[in-house]
Amino acid sequence: MTSIQTQILDKINQYSTIIIHRHVFPDPDALGSQCGLQKIIKESFPSKNVYVVGEEVEELKFIHRMDIISDDTYKDALVIVCDTANLPRICDKRFELASFLIKIDHHPDLEPYGNLSWVDTSYSSTSEMIMDLFSKHKHILQLNAEAARLLYIGIVGDTGRFLYRGTTTQTMKYTAELMEYNFNPQLIFSTLYKKDKNTARLQGTLLLNYELSNNGVAYFRMTKDILEQFKVDWNTAGNLINTLADIEGNKVWVLFIEYPDNIRVRISSAGTVINDVAYRFNGGGHPLASGATVYSWEEADALIRALDATCREQHINNRI
């Protein structure tokens, strides 16, 4: 039986135009896997037209900029979607115009899609999956320094600088191989985790004013007024999610970020599985790191109650 990686490479070979998408509100792994794959394909098949599309986040523009393409570009094109669990989270809905759709993702496959789907939760990141694709097909694919830089950023981002449970010996092996290329890891770290004064002050306010439920759900509401007061944008605010990690008593930590039309939710956990709750509130993700969307503060309260109940149930089950 032909492996899924071989099937994906066969499709890449078949198409002259390839457009790579990822999820809305991109993080380093979404951008690293999307743009790293683009660089690998371009390096390996110089005659192909390979584009990356989607909204841009100001503080992550240093990773890579997006291409601006017309709808006509999608005619007879292959689309590959990286790091995106379900269809509603794909950034740029023009993926529907594609001739063929491939999904590459390391999140749980709760909503399968695509003509081909390579989903494997054993990888630390989708960037590690792209590195694995390259590593197993070096007779076909080529990796350059820019692709290595991008995949390194993606792996660093989704492993929390190699602190999260998803970090494996393979993760470290591939990271070491990427570091053999000519890029500056120290510059990546300093740029990726740098905070301006306004963000640092907001982080202090978060620590002083977060709330804690009876069963260990720590949460903070980033309202429009708070964001305006500190002059911090939505995406930067969301990146403060792990401020509430490593505090005694916090089993799950949640940030609500108020947008004009909805409230985006970032959820992380020290061990309580939370992606089922996220899925019930218009989201999903990893067992210990997920996102959701609610449409009122009352619905936000319901999400907290659901997470609190999950903490209580899993605590009881662990004692039995």
C-alpha cells in the first residue's frame, strides 16, 4: 500500500500551481509549516508556482510574508492546508476553488476533510511533520537555509521551547538537523518572545487580577476596554496565555479576548484534557492546548463552568 507521504509527493509532482493555506489567527507552527513547505517545494521543483496565502499578524511578519494572488490562480491548482483541524478554521476560503485538497495536521482529526489527509497527533507540530516528509524523501526533496529556519520556528513555537509533552527524541533529532543550516536561532528566540512595555504591563495586570474557579480553572477577560487601555492588539493579548501556567493551583488557564463580533478563547492545561470542551464551544485543538469562540460573556461563563466540571471529573477519575 502506498504511504500517505508518497501520495502527497505524487500530487505535488502532478500540479504546476500549488497554494498553501493554514489556520486563521496564525501561530509560529502554522506559518512555519506553511512557508517551510513552500520553500522545500520551490527548492525541489523550481519550475512550479508555489504560493502561501492568509491574513497577516503584525508581530509575526518577521517569520514570512504572504502572497497576494487572484482567484484565477486557483484554477487547476493543488491546495495544501497545514496545521488546521477543521474547515471553518482555514484562513482564506478560496481553498474551495482548488482542483485537489490535501490536509496535513497534527491536531486530533475530529472533522476530516480533503481529498488526501495526513493527520498524526504523535508529532510535536505540523512543522515536524514537514521535516519528516523531507527526511524520508531526501532523494526527491531539498531543504535550504530559509526552509530550515521556518521549520525550526514552527517546532520551537508548538513545543513551547521544548518544554511541552509533545517533545520527543525525534523532535530533538530533527531540530538538531535543522540547526546545521545557516540561520540564527538566538535571533529567532529574541524576536519571537520579545514584549514591549504595554504588553508587559498588561501581563502584570493579568497576574494581579485573574480569577480561579473551585476546581482550578484560572481565567481572565481581555475586554475591549482593557485592550484599549494598554494599547495591545488582539493577537498579542492572546499570546499571553501561558502567563497563568506554572502557578500552584492552576490546572487549566483561559484567556478571553474580546473582538468586535465575538470573543476568542485560548485554553491550555497542565494535564486536564480540554479539547472536547473547546469543540463544544466552536473550537478544538490539542488535548492540552485548544482554542474556542463564544459570542457573549454569558457563554464565556458557561465555558468556564464546563471546564471546571471537566477538572472535577478528571480529578475524581484519577483517584479511583
